[in-house]
Amino acid sequence: MRLKMSVFPPVSLNISLVSLGCCDVGDTGLVLTSQETSFSHSHSPTEMRGAAVSLTAAASGFVVLLLTVPVVRGYNGWGVTYTSTKICALKGSTVEMNCTYRFPSRINSVSTKVEETFWFTKASNNIYADLRTDPDYSDRVEYRCKNNDCTLRITDLRESDSAEYKFRFITNQPGGSFTGSPGVTLSVTGLQVQLSSPGVRTYDRSAELMCRSNCRLPDHTSYIWYKNQKEILRRKLNSLNNFELRNHYSCAVQGHEDFPSSSLLVQGQVNWGVTYAPAQICAFRGSTVEMNCTYRFPSRINSVSTKVEETFWFTKLQDKEPVDLRTDSEYAGRLAYSRGKNNDCTLRITDLRASDSAEYKFRFKTNLPGGSFTGSPGVTLSVTDPQLQVRVRRSTVNPYSTWTELTCHSNCQPSHHLSYTWYKNENSVEGGEEKYFHLHTSGPGDKYHCAIGGDVPVRSPPVYAPEFPAVSVSPSGEIVEGSPVTLNCSSNASPAANYTWYKEDANPGLPSLQKSLSFGSIKSSDSGRYYCRAENELGWMSAPTVIVVKYAPKLLSMSATPSGEIVEGSSVNLTCSSDANPAANYTWYKGNQTLLQGPEGFYHFTSISSEDRGFYRCKAENQFGQINSSSLLVDVQYAPKLVSVSASPSGEIMEGSSVNLTCSSDANPAANYTWYKGNQTLLQGPEGFYHFTSISSEDRGFYRCKAENQFGQINSSSLLVDVEYAPRLVSVSASPSGDIVEGSSVNLTCSSDANPAANYTWYKGGGDSPQASGQTFAITGIRAELGGNYYCEARNRRGRRNNTLHLNVVADFPEAWKSAVIGTITVVVLAIILLSAFLLIKEKITSKQSSEPVQRIVYSEKCLHSQSEEQDDPDYTNIHFLKNQTDPVCSNIGLAGPCRRDEEEDDDSVEYTVVKFNSSAPRARSQEIQEDPATLYSTIKTSF
Ligand SMILES: *[C@@H]1O[C@H](CO)[C@@H](O)[C@H](O)[C@H]1NC(C)=O
Ligand SMILES: *[C@@H]1O[C@H](CO)[C@@H](O)[C@H](O)[C@H]1NC(C)=O
Ligand SMILES: *[C@@H]1O[C@H](CO)[C@@H](O)[C@H](O)[C@H]1NC(C)=O
Ligand SMILES: *[C@@H]1O[C@H](CO)[C@@H](O)[C@H](O)[C@H]1NC(C)=O
């Protein structure tokens, strides 16, 4: 602040002293102007630190310990002892306050431990404001404690630091807290330049300027004097006697140059003057103010004693003349002047109005010519509304002392003491009569305000913790992924709330400390519950909001339950799940076939069948999009079914060809196959094939297979594998066998091994034209020209083969007869030979009584061979010679051995009766013995 003196009226002997603060001004004769001195210091930060150090070093010199007797305060073993209880210190210096404290070492066998120590100046309701947390002291305080000694150090002292400082400690004992009271009273004061002795005359060179402070500084303090902000002198004395008028003077203490006094402008040297105290007044509208002053004048000038004739106050000039307030209608009825004996003067204005704000000056007139004087500058009055305001400050010293300090603040601080009242929810609070009010806790909804009494009570607006915050989301309505979204939070609170946003389960919290939380492009992961916390010094309240971001399905997954093997007939659930908002609709597919559509992501098989096997997938969709799952194979396992056996090539199978039998079945897992021919096991293995590289007729038969897996087995039906082959073992026979008599009949029969059964065709000689077909060729009415070779050709679709039979035809009579003659001759010759032999033997027997058997008949046989090599059995044509003899003739066929028979001596005649052809081989082999003893048996090879 800059105060400037204007001299009025322009007389040579003006006296006026205007100064800041609490200057004890005597009746001096110098006109001085005080100015806040602002030296330009260009300290770098390092220099500032250096300055601080030097201040600390100098502190002892400028801190005056007014009472240095240790005072012990305490009881029952508790106590705090301050090294000094009254300290006066210079503005800008550093002060240290020391104390030692004590306490019972043990209470109820619990040993005492100090948990907290701190210093404070303000306390109410047992709430103590730790200096460290007080913004007024910000970084200027420091605690140092060692054992039971504690020091409070305050640097850069300000006049506002003037207070009583107390030390408090808190122990673990119940109720074990102690405050050293009374504490240390600190008064901080600045330097002031004052005129030395009163009554000095104009230009009295004996006048001095004094560098003074409210603290009594040590005698050997060094002072520095500045003239127009330039240092002119350093000396151990606090006075300056060589000063010039119309110059600015200020002083400082050495080592403490940063805090000089305000400067004085020495303008004249008069003992006229008006002193206003205070020089500035703030008052509330409607209230009453009193302005006080004292005035002085020389009691006698030129032997004429001075008498004051008129005094009045004014604010305005009219025609350069001051206008007495009493003549101003604005103040009618609201003014009162009073004058005391000691040249006191008082102006009292009631029912103040804002328009009363002005500079009020006091003027007095004396009986001296031109002896009028106005104290200028005057008192500055500002009339305002109190504009009471509760300031809130929260401090947490430790868990034991958390408090909120309410201060009833007004921009206008009236000079007189104000009485405060604190209200909680419109009820006045007991003990709340100070400017400060300390709160432990504030409940929700609690409102506090302060008021000042007086003519017109004035109240502050209330303060309160934040109300439940209102949260709004913009845009309102659906929140679609990718769109910008802003959450807004607001809460009524006084003081205004700070806002913090939290997201549930989010760690760490959101960085936003704003009223609004903005998403440039919101993601689905931003969905969740958000809390807006509104907080002020009185408490906090938080409100939740749920943000649901709408988005297309994502993270689609599909699964089957049970997972793993699925056996036919079991219950199976397919599940499709996706992340979507709103919830997705699901469509189920098997391959390309749509199965089901609906909001539930399930597809259920009560009893799954093998036909349900296949690839399944699902699609999830909502209005924002869709997504397809990958395919899932539902592999239903089941026992073999639908077993079938087939041959390849199908149809006719020819011997020697390559044949594959295939057994197939429907089974999961794939079946193992066993092959059977009839009931003989052929092969076992995982492949359903049975292979013939070159099939033979013996492979013909019924084949079947069995398919099995762990779930069961099944047998196929039997498959006939019919191997075809060309005819073989072709045989031809005649019946009757042997020579065929002309005119008789004969049956030629052909047989063969063939598959399929052969057709037979008969040919004669080398002829090409078939004589007959069929297995039997019946020839009747044989004639000689029908004799010869007959071919039988056996044929099927696989081939053909033939065989030959020679048919011998003999004449009916002449031929037979010729044979009979030859036979008869032979027989006769044989008979003679036999007879001669018989006679000879009889003679011998007679003489010797013994004789040897004689082979009389020689049988010859001839085999008629078939043209077929396979024809093992030769065709025999047996000729039976029938004889009327009683002696049977033994006939042996195919045997070399003689056939024995008893021959009668007298039987000399042989008769041939029957010639038989027998075509039956076995029969031809058999030995037939005629029962008729007269029949002669003979076997002749029918070779002609
Ligand atoms: C085939 O099995 C049946 C019945 O078990 C049996 O009677 C028959 O003799 C068997 N045949 C062969 C060639 O083993
Ligand atoms: C030939 O066969 C037919 C029919 O089987 C039969 O009637 C006939 O007597 C046979 N002829 C001869 C000479 O065996
Ligand atoms: C066998 O004879 C039947 C009837 O006479 C005829 O249909 C068939 O084609 C013949 N088969 C062969 C292989 O000649
Ligand atoms: C009978 O078969 C033989 C050899 O198998 C053949 O040479 C002959 O020509 C055949 N005869 C007829 C009449 O087919």
C-alpha cells in the first residue's frame, strides 16, 4: 500500500504523520511520509538459500526473548517446559521455540509411548490445527524432536505469525494427551523510521530519525540507513541525525537487509498535525462507525496562545472549500461529532450506507491568522456488505486428530471486535462464538453457517458436504461401440466439490479428476459400473452409473457336452456362446441345413443317433452384426450296422480270375472284419476285403463276414461265390457195351464235370454235323454203317471238351456164325488135346495113383481203350459164353490167373448160346458166375 501525504493548507508549519501499523507517534514536528519500501532484490535461488542461512545465523540477534525463565507446566508427571514463553521477533527472521516434555513412563503397567507431537496455535472443540498442515505456514515450519526435546522453527516470520504457540503430545495411554499451556507468545514486528524527539523546530538540525521496532533489539545491533533506497550508513546506533528534507529514508538491521522498514518522506518540520487511528476503516452497511483522531498545534506562536475555534469533518470540497458533513443532507440524523479534552476528535456515523465510503478528513481552525489545518490524508472508510463467507480447511494430522476448520470470513474486517455465532442446521452451536470453528465430522446433509451480530445480524451462506451426485450420460439412450460418450457428474456442495471418477474393479482408478468423463470412441470393455465421487473438505458422496455398450457379437465359441466320445443314444448338448450386447440370437446349422433359430445358445439331443453325426456350427447375431462359429464335428459312435458283402467282379466268376470280396458296414469307429467260408474263419482285420488272386473251383462256396467294434457286432448274410469252369473229365459210355449186333439199340451216354452244367453234342466220325444233343444219345436199329467213332462234346460258356467212343457193329447171323465155327474148331482142337491129355494122365494115375491139374482153356482179353486220356476205366466188352454143360467154367476178367474148374472127361461137346455186351464198367469188372453148371464162361477181348 502506498500512502501519500498531501499538504493542506499550504502553510509552512505543517505537521502530519501517517504511518503504517502501530506506531507510537509522539508530538513530533516533522512531516513524514511513510512508504512501503520495496527494494529490488535480484536474488537467484542459491542466493536466497544463502540468505536464509544467514538469517538463521542472525536470528538470535533479532529475536528477543522477552521472558527466558523456564516455566514448568504440568501435573501428575505430565508436563511441558518451554525455554521461553514470550518472544519478540523481527519480521522476516527465523524463530525457534524449544520445549521439553515429560510423562509417566508407565500407567497401569502399560509403558507409555509417544505417538504424535505437534505445535499449534488454534484449537477448538479439542481439535488442534497442526502448524505443518496450516497453509499460512506452508513450508515455513519445521519440527525437530530428540528424546523429549522439541523445537519449533518458523522461518520468514510475518506479522500474522504473532500468536501463542503451544506444544501437544499424544501417547498410547487412554486419554494420554497433553498440551503445554500457556504456550509461547510470539510477537512479530517490523522496523519503523520515526522522528526522534518531539518539539523540534523547523529545520532543527538536532532532530534525528530513529530506527525502531516493537521488540527491544540488542544494544550492539548494527543498523543500515537508506536514503532514497540507497544505503548511506551503517552504524551500531539506531539513529540518523544527518537527514535532508524531501527525501525518503528507511532503515534495516544488518544481516536482515531483506526486511527494511517502510520509508519516510521528510517534508517539513511542523508541530501541527492530525493523527487518525486507524487510518483505514471497513464497516458494514447499516452498522455504526467511529473515526478517531487527535490533533495538535503549537500552543503559542509569537506569544499568542493558540485557541481552536472550529473543528469539523469533511469529505468534499465546494469552491475549493471543505464542506462540513453536518451540512450534507445525506448524513442528516446519522452524524455525531465529539471532541475530548486531549484534543481527541471523533466522528460517529450510524446506519452506514455504501455511499458513505469516502476519505474523511478532520479540519480545525485556530485563532491564528491562516491557522487552519486539515489532517490529510484522512481516514478511508469503505462501507460494504459483510459478504460473510465460511472458509473450510481440512487437515489430517494423524488418525487421532482429523478436523475441519471453518473460518467466518469477510472481506471487510471492522476495527471493532465482532461477535460470531456458528449454526449447524439453523441451530446455534454451543461454544461456537469465535471466528474459527472446528469440526470433527460432518454428517450428510449437515449445513453450517456463521453469522455476526450487531445492529443488523448478517449470516453467511451455508457450507455442506456434497449432496448425492447426479450423473448423466450423453448421448442418452443406447451406447453403441465406437461412438463418443461423456459422463457428467454434478453435486451441490459448498465449497464446490472436486470430482473423481472410478470404475468398479478397475485398478488403478481412472485418471479423470474432472466433472466429466469422456470416451472418444467407447469400447465394449468400457462397459461397467462407474462411480462419480464428489468431495469437498466436509465430506464426500459417490454415485454409481452403469454404462452398457451395445455391440455386435464377438468371441463366439461352440462346444459339446459331454465332450469327448459321444455314444449313440446318449444325451448331448451343443452350446454356443458369444459376447454381444444386446444378447445375440442364435441360428444352428448342420452342414448347410438350418436346424433351429432362437435366443438360446443350446441345441439339445435327447438321444443322439448316428444320423446326427456331422459338422455343426452356429451363428450369433444382433442388430449390430453377426458372427459365425467354426464347425464342430459331432462324432456319434455306434455299433456296426447295415453290413453287406459283395463280390467284384459281380456276376459270373471264372476260375483263375482275380476276385475281391468286400464287406462293408456302417460303424463308428470303423469296424474290424472277420471273414468266414461256411463256418471256417479265413481272415480277421480292419479292412473289409478278401482277395483271390486266382480263384479256383475249390473256392466255390458261401462266404460271409462279421463286422464288430467296441459297441457291438453284426453278421452279414452269406454270399455264394460260384466259380465257373469249362467241362472236364468228359467220359463216354455205351449201353450195352461191347459189339453191337446189327439191328439192336444202344444208348451212348456222356458225362463231364462242368460249371455251369455242360450241354452235350454228339458227332459221328469226322463229321461236322451234330448227330444229337443231350447227355444220352439213343441209337436204335443199328446197322453196320452206324459203327465207328462217336464224339461227345461237352460245352458250357466257359469252354468245351470232347471224348470218343468206338462203336463196333457186328452182323446179325453170318458173322455170328463164322465166329461160332472158329470157336467150334478151337473147342474141338482143345477138346482133342484135352482128351489125349486126359487119357495119358489116366494111365499114369492108374499106375501111379496120382495126376496134375491141366489148364485146358486159355482166355484172352483185349482192352478197348478210349480216346480220352482221362478215361481211366477201359471199356470192356464182355462176352458170355453160355454152355449146356453142368460143369461151370470160371471166367476171369482182367486177371492173369487161370480160372480153375472141374472138367468132366466125357464132356466133349461145347455149345455157344448167348453173347452179351455189357457196357457197364463196374459190371464188366465183376465176376459173374452162372449158376447153371452147363454154362461155359469165357471172356474174350473184343478185338477184331
Ligand atoms: C459247420 O458247423 C456245423 C454246426 O456247427 C457243423 O454241424 C458242421 O459239421 C460244420 N461243418 C464244417 C465243415 O466244419
Ligand atoms: C436206352 O435208354 C432208354 C431210356 O432210358 C431205355 O428205355 C432203353 O431200353 C435203353 N436201351 C438199351 C439198349 O439199353
Ligand atoms: C445248352 O442247351 C440249351 C438248350 O438246348 C441252350 O439253350 C444253351 O444255349 C446251350 N448252352 C451252350 C453253352 O451251348
Ligand atoms: C475233340 O478234341 C480234340 C482235342 O481236344 C480236338 O483236337 C478235336 O478236334 C475235337 N473233335 C471235335 C469233333 O470237335
